[in-house]
Amino acid sequence: MSAEFPIIALTGSSGAGSSTITRAFEHIFWRDRVKAAYIQGSGFHRYSRTEMEQEIARACAEDRILSHYGPEGNCLDKLETLFFQYSAVGTGMRRYYLHTDEQARKWGQEVGTLTLWDKIEGKTDLLLYRGLHGAAIDGDVDISQYPDLLIGIVPIVNLEWMRKIKRDITLRGYSVDEVRHSIQCRMHDYVNHITPQFSRTHINFQMVSTVDTSDPFAKDSIMPTEDESFIVISFQRGMRPDFIELLSLLPNSFMSRRDTLVVPGSALLHAIEIILMPLVHDLVVKGRELRKVKKIPKKRKAGLHGVLRQSDG
């Protein structure tokens, strides 16, 4: 952890709701004129999409487990190095995984490939990581020790599968059977390498539906809407917010335990901003004081920097 160059990590699998939290952070950053180096966890995958398919086939033939959830499918040592370097001097090396045709065209590469490693340029107030391994521990690698604010985004597992099924079928052209097989292959790594991270976070946001999601593979299954969901917000590692104030600011919210706040699903974005804004503000103010930053240039851009070809200016 570094007060001078703080790190915020969002950890959770894709489709877990991290895009909503990322959008909330963008709002917070614009209000406080925060320039954040944005790191996408997919950039630390070990293999391109084609290479991963080949490696998974080889692993299956050898009765081994390989997935993007586990350490074998990722460069966790390089992610730890980035966190270590940024916390020390405010920079480090990153790259991008090109998910879409649009991204691939901009880089002149194929979809599912990785760009070259590049240095984080420009002076930033903090680093924001979003990916699978923000609180990962594997052998000598301990990524969880570096973030100053660790946030878990984790819907109940059937809802997470429903989101993956919808995304993989509609956006990536997979069949239901292919998605089912993918989930089955990842389950070992999910249990051993993803879920333990949520006990190391400071705050967890968990989406719980109020409709039947018992069979996420059913053809007639319908994704729960925000109004058909609750957000369970758990505060850990000694974090004790002013619950009375939060209850007054978030209509229809209630406490289910002494460290747990529940809000309607439609209030997720509002709740995130109310809870996280003062935490981010304190990190940024302290960091600027230590770096002796007294005045922010008017022309300096705020928000997320490093989002696939976005300028770091």
C-alpha cells in the first residue's frame, strides 16, 4: 500500500457488474478532477485467444486444468510487478487484450490478441485496476497487499452464469453447450482462485435476484432487471461507515447485519458513488499532499486514462 501513489482494485469476473462500478468511478473522478491510470486485467492474460484455445485442448488431453481464472492462464507476476512499481514511483508496464473488432482495427491486430507492453505515461493521481485478480494470492505472488481500496463485485453464481451465457451467445457466437462446457472447465479455478479473493476485500457488492434463476441454462430464462434485484454491500477489514447516514441517503435500504447494507438494485450506481466518493477523495488528497501537488493544471484531463488508444495526456 502506498499513500503517495494509491491503488484501487475492482476484482470480479466479467459480467459481475464491474462496468457499473467503473462508470461510478468515472463520475467520482470528474468531480474531483482525478486522473487515473486504468488497468484492465485481461491485458495480463498469458495467451491470445487462439493460443488459449490450443493450450486448453492440450491441458484437457493431459488431464490438467487451465482457465483465465487460474494463475496458469495469467501473468500474475507481471501484475504484481505493476502494482509494486506504481505504488513506489507512480508508473509501470501494461498492455491490452483486444476483445472486439473495433479495438482490433484501431491497433491493426486480430481480435483476441495482446498488444505490446507499454509504460504508463503522464502523472496520475491513482491506479484503477479492473479484472479477475485484484486480490489474488498464488505462492510467492501476493497482489492483495498493494491496493489501498479493494472492492469485490460478485453476483450470486447462477446470475453470474446467466450473464456469461447471454454475453457469449449474443456477442461471441457460442452455443449453449459450448458455454456450459466453458463454465464446467473453469469451476475448479473459480472455487480455488476467485472466491477466496472476496474475503480479502474492503467492500463487496453482491447482486441478489428476487426472481427464479435456478436454471441459468433454460431456454426461457430471463435476466433479472434492476428492480428485481437487491445489492448486498458488505464492509470488511475493519471498515465501519456511518450506517445511519447511509440509510438516510439511500431510500428503501436496510441493514441485514451489523456490517452489511442492502439497497434496491436500481440504486447501485447511486450507492456506489455515495459510499466510495469520500474514500477516493481522502486517498487522492493524501497522495497529492505527499507528492506536493498544490494546483491541478486546468488543461489536464480527468477520468480514466489508458482505455484502449485513449490519450494519456
